[in-house]
Amino acid sequence: MDFSMGLEQLGAALLQLVLNPFYYVGLFLIVLLYRRQVALERKLFAVRLHAVSSQFFRALLWGGIGGFVISLGVAGTGIVLNMSSMIWIWAVTIILVLFRIRFACLAYAAGIIGILHIVVGSIAGLSEIKLLEPMTTSLSEVHPPSLFALVALLHVVEALLIRFHGARTATPLFVEGKRGKVVGAYHLQGFWAVPMLLVVPFTTGFGAEALPWPMFFGGTEWDAGWSLLAFPALMGFTQMTITERPEQNARRSATQLFGFAVVMGLLSVATEYWSMVTIVAGIVSIGLHEAIILHSIMREKNGSPYFVNALRGLRLLAVVPGSPAANLGIVPGEIILKANGFMVNTKEELHAALRSNTAFCKLEVLNLEGQNKFMHRALFDGEHHLLGLILVPDDQVPYSTEWRPLTLMSLLVSRFKQRREPLTFEHEVASAVEIEE
């Protein structure tokens, strides 16, 4: 393989990526999503648990790594992707995003495009209509098996990212339960801009060097050689859980998405041999992905809330990063039984117990395995007045959030429900946090 030609192809592909407006649309959506996350945290807890900048650069880093892994997978198996395919993918994605942010997933766009490819191709005389000629021509250039294979690769990487990073970016929430009582919840979300440099068949003529290994997809289209195509994609997930800890929910979601990826990989292979399977693959791409989400929603709707107060002690919803509680190793879901020797069952009792010794604190905590553990730590001026503990909500919380499907409008305007005027203790807590911030 000519090294200079490879460098030339790489430079041209990188330039395509830099000039691609869809990549920046994806980055803009990521900023809006994490901006909304921080706004939720500040409104509900008067403290920031995540930073927009760190979330954004983490999305860039892991999105870039994911793009590199997918690019290697494509280079080994071959995917027929051209400019017509990219335009269709992004056009359909942008339309879908206007209704739901989660529709930015390639599974939906690939399913719709695959179905349209078969339907339009099977209607006689449609391509002869002058007004529809640009659409039918570009749609005929799409290679559905490659789209479904790309969906599979993206979801393998997404499943891994959710498994290892999904819980780290989760945001605690106060939401209304089925009976109107406010309960603790977690909003899990992760979004990654995935820049891919894909090895695709050479389409502008002959003379490009052939690859030294055979490609599975595309058949004779690789006879003219290869080129690199820059393809940016947006990958991510968003869901809420009230029935389990975010780590458990992330593992469950990752397993389901990996299963989805396996199914789509098998369907992409079948579609390569039997074109009519495209209809089935398109329906499965949309329907199975949607079924995973609906199953999760129904599970949360019918399950019992996890982040509610226990019979004794105070259950933790979250821990402020870098706080004394975080340094002690306390984790969400654990229960504070005693503080400085005092039994605590309300936020007021915890606050009073901690104030009984402003220089030192001793805690008795029931961990997630049901065992008692004891911890202690010196306290210093300026540290969080409740050690950085965010407790599950009680009847006195001033705000809760209404959980609704994410839309572009909800990214710009977050909805909160003011339940009642905070009591004196709540005013005291809010003032203390605002001063610290």
C-alpha cells in the first residue's frame, strides 16, 4: 500500500471532518444537554455536582476513542458509505430530533432509510418523476446492510461506554412518585460526538490501490480501490431510574444494548445476501430499540422507589464530589444511622448532631451490603455544612422536577414544580450553600 497515498487520504478525510457542519451540531447538542444537567442540580440542591466543561471534554475524549475503535472495525469488515448516505442519515436525524432527543440514535435513522430504500425502489416509475428524481437517485445509492452494520458497531461501543461511564455522569433528582410523594431518582445520560474515518470503496474513478484483505460488505464495489470518508455521528442515551442505583441501571442498559447490537449485526449480514430482509432489519432497528426503552419505562413505573427513607436513619441520594462525605468513602444508597453518637432520622437531627462538634465528626453508616461501618474525620472551616450529603427527599423539599421526554425546547427551558415555601431550616440550608458557592 502506497504510504504517501494513505497520508493524502487521511489529510483529506480530516479536512472533511473539520468542515462538516453536522459534527458541530452534535457538539452543540451535547453542550445543551450538560448545561441542562447543571441547571437541574443547582435548582434542586443549590450545588453543582458536575461541570459542563469537564462533561463536554469527557464526551469529546471518549467519543474520539469510540470513533477510532469503530473505524478499525469498519476497516476490517468494509462498509459501503457515501455522501448520499451521510446526507440521508443527518437529514432524517435532524427531523427526528425535533420530536425527541433520543431519536438522534442512528438506529432510528438507519431503520427509516432502509425501509424507504426498499419501498421507493419497488414502486415502478417513481424514479421517472422529475420532482422526486434527486431523492430517488440518492436513496438508490444507499447501501442498507452497511447502515445496519454501522448501527451494530456504534451500539457495541455505546454499551461499553454506558457500562463503565453511565453511572459517573448520572444526576440525582427529586421527582413525584405514583402517589404524589416526592422520591429520589437518578437521570442517567451520556452523549458522545463520534468522529469516524471510514474506509469506503473508491467511487470517483479507477486507479486507487486495492486493499490487501477482502471486505465482507460491498462485493465488487471494492475493485476500484478505497478511500477515507469522514463521518461524524452522535451517540448517547438518556433515562431515569427510581427503582435502583445508577450503577445497576447502567449495567442493565449496557447488557440490553449489547444484545441489540448483536441482533443488528446478524441482520446486516442477512441483508447483504437477501435484500428483502432490509424491511425486517429496518423495523427491528426501530422497534427493538424502542422496545428496550419502553421496557425500562414500564419497569420503573411498576417498581418500588429505592431512594426513599428507611425505617431508621437517613438514606443518601448523592454525595457532593470533593466533599468530606466523598473523602470518607460514603456512597449513594447507604444509610446514616448515627452522627456524633446521636441517632438521626431527619435532616434537622443530622444538622443538630453535626453542630454538636464543629471540629470533628463520627458517623455510623449502614452500607449497601447491610453491614455497619464506622468512620470519622476532622472538620475544617468552609466545608459543606452537611458534609456534602444529599439526602433522599422528605415532605419539606421546596422543588421537584417533572420528568418528561427530552425535546429541543426542554433543553433550553428546564421545568420545575414549586411544592411549597421552604421552612426555616430549608432557608438556613440554602443560605449556607449559596455562601459556600
